[in-house]
Amino acid sequence: MPDDVPAPAPAGVPTPVDPLVRELDLNDAAVAAAVHEAGRRAYAVEAGIIGFDGIPALRESLQDMRARPLRWLGSLTDDGRVAAFVAWQTRAGAGPRVTWIDRVCVDPAFFRRGLATRLLRHLLTDVIGSGEVRVSTGAANRPATTLYGGLGFHRTADSEPAPGLRMANFVLHLGSGRPADG
């Protein structure tokens, strides 16, 4: 899987502490700014991969990002830099519990180290644990579609929310076991 192939850190780039995964508090201005900047760098790469620069999170202001009703987990370097993060929200009501993964981002300086896989496994097994989980990504974003498939997500019908933007949609049903080790 592309995200799981270790790559040496470029000179001067801190190595992520393994496995330092912690909840991120976007009420902290410095944490929020670090998440926002890492996300912008990651989404700029995705925009190039999928050939669409209108990704909403790429154009989102820091204030708008902080106002979203999301929970956040991050992988930090030994000096506290945000190397990767995942954001989600869960809704439980009369029907089944459903979690929507809103974004999974790895700062490009930390690509190919398995950070997205570790964050998602932690989220799926240690935080969510049961119910339905949904996520989407640009259909042409092969690293992301491979990641979700490897974790046991099943691809559902693609969608086109904007002209020229084809999205791959995935679903995973938790509760009858852990996500795949894939």
C-alpha cells in the first residue's frame, strides 16, 4: 500500500513519534493553525492528483475549519509538529450509528510512512468501535482509494458533486470485528 512504504525523512524534517496519536484541540490557536496549514499542503497535492483545485477544504479559512462540528486526531512529531490528522463526526439517533470521516490528511513531508493507516486504525478500533463509517475521496486519488480498500471499506457508487469532480464513496460496517490489517 503506498502509504505504508517507509521513506527516509528528508534532512531537517522531524520524525513522527511512533505511535503518538492524540486528540487535537482546535480551540488551541496554535494547534488549529498547524492543522490548517498541514491540511492545505495535503489538499494541494490531492488537487494535483485528481485534477481539481476546488476541493472545499483547500479553500476553507482557519475560522471556518475551527467552526466545523468535528473531532480531530493527530499524529505528531517528537517536537510537536502535526504530521497527519483525521477529522470526523458521529451521529446516533433512531437509526444506526453513522460516522462520517470528513478528512484524512498527511503533511506531504511525511508521506509514505503509514501515518494515515495508523490514524484510521486507531479511530476505527479505539474510538468508533461500532456502527457504519463513511468516507469519500477524489476517485482519481489512488493512494486514498487503496488505503480505504485495504482497511476493509467497500466502495459504493461514485458521485459527481461538482462538474469535473468524481468522488469515490466508501462504507465500512464495524461491530463484527476489527478493521482489516491490509
